[in-house]
Amino acid sequence: KSVAIVGCPFSGGQTKAGVDKGPIYLVEAGLPQQLADLGWQVQFDGHHQFEEISAASDPPIGKLKNPRFVSKVCQAVAQVVGGHAKKGQLPLTLGGDHSLAMGTISGTLDTYPDACLVWVDAHADINTPQTTDSGNIHGMPVSFLLGLDTSVPEFAWVKPNLKPNKLVYIGLRDIDAGEKKILRENGIKAFSMHEVDKWGIGKVVEMALDHVNPKRESPIHLSFDVDALDPSVAPSTGTPVRGGLTFREGHYICEAIYETGCLVALDIMEVNPSLADAASAVQTVAVGCSLARSALGETLL
Ligand SMILES: N[C@@H](CC/C=C/[B-](O)(O)O)C(=O)O
Ligand SMILES: [Mn+2]
Ligand SMILES: [Mn+2]
Ligand SMILES: [Mn+2]
């Protein structure tokens, strides 16, 4: 079994500096060796160098910030992730902000058309160019993947291969009004922190997988935004929201998905080591590495 680490030092989907350092810190913390110690054949051919598009030549389109840069980078990431997946490797994308998921999931769906998507996040990241308030594209990848809005030509390359019934959220607790409407209108299944409290993480993961992968036969793409975790667990991230998943709840999701044997792609996103004090950065990076290990087979016993 082979994992390809796709280091994506990219921050164009949001406005806080430092999230592009996430992959560098995760690799520096020893993640490749940690995965090799789990028995994985590890391919890491260095972090991807994305050719910059200057702000001067990338003015906003409507509210969207850095639209051409985000689009170009995500298109490249889709090729890279799809390439690894087609070679039978498990692409492990290290962000970088969550707009990258437009690329990673495009790559996965191109390779595994019947894949389902488990999106672990405090946020739904499903704003359209019309509903976004911030214009930060890290709050929009899911809307593009669903094909909800095709009004921006720069994103015409994103194929609407994600179906609403193949998507499930865990950890939601900070959803914009426009996103709530989209979730309702599209009948998208979401387990917010309320459901996690009500049922417990074990039941939530079981219900989430029953929804998108009832026979546990579809490939799974797990896109994990570390801000799904409580800020006390993962403080160094761009959009922290209180009342999040505990360290164990986050790891249980990863462990349970690994146990299905269906995982084909993983994203660990939004680690921003420059946002807080050094100790918080180290803690958040360590949690990112630990989540990846759990999703790739590390067990407690
Ligand atoms: N909904 C907000 C927050 C987006 C959060 C993105 B994240 O989940 O990738 O951190 C927005 O649209 O700006
Ligand atoms: Mn590569
Ligand atoms: Mn996100
Ligand atoms: Mn988030």
C-alpha cells in the first residue's frame, strides 16, 4: 500500500498569511517517516511550487478573491491527485487552505466516479459566488464540486461530479445563512456538533457512512479541516470556532474510516503554524500528523 504526500503550500483561498506553511511544518514534524513506520510505501517528491499570479493580474471577480490563482492551483492539484490515485496510490494532500479541496476531490472523482465524500469541518465551505460574504474561496469548494453555480468561467474546468447524496458533513457549527439554505434545498446530510453531542461520535460516524456508503463498498475521500476540532485542540488555524470536536472525536472519525477499508484519498487542511504562539503551532501540527496516522491505520492497541 502506497501513499503519495501532496504538499500544497497555498493560502490564496483566504486572507491570513501562514497557512501555506502548513505542509512544510507537517513534513518537518516527520509525517513521511511516521507513515512509513505504519508500513506504508511513502512517495514525497517535495512540496508543489505553484507559479504565482500577482494580485495586479488577478483582480476580484465579483466578491471572489484571487480567483485565477485559486483556479489555476486547484486545477494543477486535481491533475496531481488524480495521477497518484490512478497509479493506485492514496493521495494525502497537506494544506494549505481548504479551497484546495476543489482540486483534490476533482482528482478523486475523476479516478473513482462512485466515491463518497466525508467533509469534517466547523464550516460547510459551500458558499456560491452569489452567497459568499467574505469572497474567500476556501468557503466555497463544495459548491463548485456540486456544480451549484457555473457563472464564473475561470472555474468552468470543475466538473460537477459530486452528487449531494454522496456528501456528508461532520462537525458543523458555523454555517452562513446562504449555506443553510443550500444544505436544505439540496437535501445534504450534515451532522453538526448538536448531533455529535446527542448521539455520540460513534453513532454519528455510523449514520454518516450509512448515508453515503451503506454497503461500505464506495471509495471514501476524507477531507479534514483541522478547525473541525475545538480550538483548545487545534488552535493554530485561520477560522477557529469554539465548541468543536475533542481530540478523541477527531481521531475516532479517522480510525473508523480507516476500518472501512474504503479510504482512497485524504486531505489535512487549514493548519496555519504562524497564527498563534509556537506551542500552539507545534500542538496543531502534531494533531495534523496524528489525524493522518489514524486515517492511515494507526491503532491504539
Ligand atoms: N463561511 C465563511 C468561512 C469559511 C471557512 C472556510 B474553511 O472551512 O475552509 O476554514 C466564509 O465563507 O468565509
Ligand atoms: Mn507528487
Ligand atoms: Mn474548510
Ligand atoms: Mn473550517
